[in-house]
Amino acid sequence: MARVQWTDEYLTQQRQSADPKGDAVIRTVFERRDIKELDAFMGQLVRDDDIPSDLPDEIRSFLGETSALPLWASVEQMRAAARLFNIYGAVSLASLVCASLPQCYTMRPTVGCTRRRRW
């Protein structure tokens, strides 16, 4: 994968881009107004890693097309990242949460903020 300069313009562009294949599947399910299919699928994934047998054709097709890792993906690097997260993930999360509390309480109200803190 080519290295990219992370400029403001690049990041803004990336925030505006999405997953065209995934978006098409979700759009199809929403157009049928069958959100229950999607909810059931997501619930199944939370409970079990197996793909449900009654999965809508659009979602099943999407999963089949996107199940392979990209060529640039390194399974060993992903395993190393997972090991690192298992060691330091909870501590990192706790540190970020604890650091955010005083930062949020001491920040100056933004322009759009209508309520002011009274001490």
C-alpha cells in the first residue's frame, strides 16, 4: 500500500468516502424497509461468529465478495497488534477516559455552546 501524506485535505476527503459495496447492500436493505433483517444479522454476529442461514441474498453476496483479506494485509502484524491490545488495551482506555474528564471540564465553551459553566 502506498504511503500517503496525511494532510488536512486528504483527511477531509477520507472522512467523506465510504465503502461503496457495503453502502449498496445497506441501501438495498433499507429500500425494502426491512431493517429487521439487518438487526437480526448484527444480533447474530454479536452472539455467534457463524453466518446465519436465513441471511438476505444481498448481505450473503457481500460477505462472499469481501471475505478475503487485501494483498497488503499482514496476518502476523494483525496478530501482533491483537497481542499488544490484549496487554495494554484496558490500561490505555482507562488512561484516555480519566484524562478526558479534567480536559472536558476545563475547556473553554465553544462558539456553538449555549450553556456556560457556573462555578
